[in-house]
Amino acid sequence: ARGGGASTRVPQKQPCADVAGSSCTMKTRSAGAAGKAEDPTKLNLAYKGLQDLSVGQVLARHPHLTELDLTSNAFDDFAFLRSFPELRTLVLDDNGVTSHTKFPNMPKLETLWLNGNNIANLSIFLDKMVQTMPNIKHLSLLKNEACPNYLTGGTARQYADYRQYVISRLHRLETLDTSAVTAEERADAVRVYGGIAAIVSSRQQAPPVPVAVLAKEDEDPPRKNKKARKATSDGSDSSDWTDNESDWSSDEERPAKV
């Protein structure tokens, strides 16, 4: 349901619950039949109290990691994720993610769970997501200030508007906060936020030139030649050198005047 009523539910605190038909199927080490080989493409490190990750050790056992669960740890720096370019599913519930958290480029990521973090400014956070995770299909932001549903004291109208804005920014989105994106919601998102999203997208594709660069371009080009001939009164060239004090550094030897 679109509103902020009881139909919106928090994902179950399993290592990785199913997200509306997504490929999120991570299991704990104890799951499955005894002696079953561990899937090297999936890794569950939930509830470990980790602040950093030993990338070398992980890559040794999971060189082609596609699903990673880091629920309930203490991560706030995610630069290590660049070492896992094949990631398609990432669970970061209950960590230290904020509106300004930086993520590396993850073009293959499709499922991202960020429930119970510290994301307060939705616009700032989505600006980063659009650039680094352009193919997100399943996103959950429940229990963040930026997600104003009943869990954070928001109203049904606020939650509906939040969904419209997120859908307008993430064009491949199929599931938001465990609820499927409907055709009606997508149409409403285009109607309400379509123009704004297009402007933001164009600005991101062609970032403005910094003011300092523009000012520098307006200045006269620097002198390439450190010598120039003077014209004589009869129009012929003179061998005299012109010498600008600013053209020579203190450790350069100035040419003698002829």
C-alpha cells in the first residue's frame, strides 16, 4: 500500500529476507544440509560488530562476490566495496550510513537495504545513488528520518510523496520499502517530479564549470615568450630585449641585453 499505515512492514531480521522476488537469497552458515558446500558468491557477516573489512581475506574465499550482508555492524566508510565489482545485493541495515556517506561505483548493484540508518536528507543521498548505483531495482530505507512513514512519525501523505520522489529519481526501481512500485505511482512520479528529475539529471551529466575556472579563462593568456623585439621608428626590427620582472624566477639567469 502507498500510505504510511500498517501495511508497510519492516523487513524481517533474517540475514537477508526475500525482497519481492529479488535475487536476495543469502543464508546463514548453519542453513542447509550438513556438509553442504558454502556458496562462494554469497557472504553473511551480519551481527559481527565490524567497523572494517579484511578485503584480502574475503577475496581469497569469495573472489566473485555477488551478495553481501553486513547487517548490524558499525560501518561508516564503504570504500572497501570497490573491491567487489560483481555485487548485485548489499544489505547494510543498522550501520552508520548518513545522507553524506560516499559509495564507490557499483553499476551491477540491484538490491540495496539501508533500514535503520541515519539518512536524513533524501535529495542529497539520492544524488549520490543516481551516480554510483544507476541500476538499483530494490531499495529499502525504512526507519530512516528521510523515510517519513509511521515508523518515523510521518503521515500517509508524506510517505506517498516520498515514494513519488524516490521513484522519479531511480528509474529502474521495482520495489521500494518492500512494496512493489505500481504503474500508478510511476505515472504520479512523472507528473509531480518529472521536470525536476530531468533538470537534476542534466546537471549531473554536465556539471557546471567552477567559478574559479571561468575567472581564469577570462584573464589574458600568460606570456609564452620571455623575449620580444621592439619596433624601431623606421619599422625595422631591433635586437633589443624587453624584460618583464615577473617573467623570470629568482633562480633563472636573465639574458644579457644586447
